[in-house]
Amino acid sequence: MVERIGDEFYYSCSSGSIGSSSMTNALVLVPFKSLESLRLKDFSELREWKEWSLMMGGDVGGGEGTRAFPLLKTLKLSGCPKINEDSFPSSFPSSTTLLIREGCQQLVASLQSHQPPRLGELLLHNADVVSFPPQDGLPSNIHTILIFGCDKLKSLAKQGWPSNLKSLRIESYKNLLVDVDSFPEEGQLPTTLTRLKLVYVEKLKSLNGKALRDLVCLERLSIKHCHQLLRLPEERLPDSLSRLTITSSIGRLAYRCKRDTGEDWPKIAHIPRIKVVKLP
């Protein structure tokens, strides 16, 4: 079973053990110097993975070592239940997108205490989470979050969102917001948010107009196939919006947003770009 990914993964030595003086005889190269995307999925050997170092040979000759994956932009993980803040890399070499799928429960829960620098985007795809963000919150440097198809997820916490969050996309949920009258709650999302996209959130019944108007930087709002959402909030949508997209196979919301004549048209008439699509 693999428990650690470090020097023994990066080096090929003719003799001696990892960390010994014989390491200096090895040809030192930048490991995976051109790799931009790394995917570790369904590896039975990774079930016991507990530690990962991105530095190669840091203990050789008192040097700082060579950083592996210097151009890494996307890291995708699934089926690594033991990895957490103690074993995850302390930093990434460049601005990185982290995609977490099923079987990485400890990692999701520990991101805030870990605070990995340069982690820009967080994608949860079928991840084993019940509530999000985790209790300890998320690192402030995350600017984009996509949550897709996490069937166990039933609630979105009011606290813990990254303070610099710019884009939030929530997609494909049957049970999310089942016990919530409207979304978002007042003060739930950071005012830095510029894009909000809700797709197939089947239990979404209403939007909180006051909470939306508090999002003073919001530029794009997209609502697609949220079939229980039949009308817009009583409040006019934020003045900051430059684009609104509504797509549905149920005609009531589309009818209410019809240009000039719809009941909800006065709430959105100020938005420069509006796209309302009723699918057959």
C-alpha cells in the first residue's frame, strides 16, 4: 500500500537509501516539469495514502530541494480517504484547480486549517459531503467554487465561504435546500461574488431578494432548470447585474419574465443582457 509520495517517487537511485548521502549521485532533474494536469482516481494502492511532498531531495546537503510539478494547474483526486491537512502539500507551484470526488472526506473537512497557498479553484464532484462549506470554513484565496452532483449534500452553511469568492456554481441536486424557504440567506455569501449559477437545484423554491441585493458586485446570474422556482423575488434584482439567464422547461417563470408584459419584467428591465429560454 502506498502511504507516502516523496523522494522515492521522484528519484531513481542506483544505490543507497532515500535521504542518504548517495542521493547526491543521482541525476537531479525537475520532476514532471511540463505536467499541467494530474489525475489520481480509483487507485486501490492509494487507500492508505497519508503523506505527499512536492519537494524533492530537500534534506540532501542542507538544500531546499527541487519542487516537483512546477506547472501543475489541475489536480484531481478520488478514493483517498486518509489524506488530510497533515499529508496534503503545503503549497502548490502555481495557481491550481483542485477537483475532489468521492472518498476524500478528510481532505474536504480540513482545507481551512491547511490553507494551501495558490489554491484558486475548488471543484466538488460527487464528493461525500453532507454540509458545505465545512465547519472550519475554506481558505480565503479560493475564488471559484463548483459543486456538482454531491447527492449526500443537503445544506449550505451560512458561514465559512471564502472571503474573496468570485464565482459560485451549484449544479444537479435532488435534496439540496429541501428544508430552506429561500436562497441565499442574508449574509450567507461574500459580497465579492460576481457570478452565481444555479442549475437543476430541484428543491429551490424562492430567491431571497434582499440577500441578492446585498451582493453589490454580482454581475451575472444564471438560473437553469430549477423547476420549483416559479417567480422572482419581490425586490428588484441587483443593479450591478449585467447579464441574466433563465432557462426552464416549465413556462411560468419564463412567462413572468416576458419583456415589457411579464409580471416580473420591472424587476429585471434594468439588466443590459437578458436571456429567457423556455424549452419544450
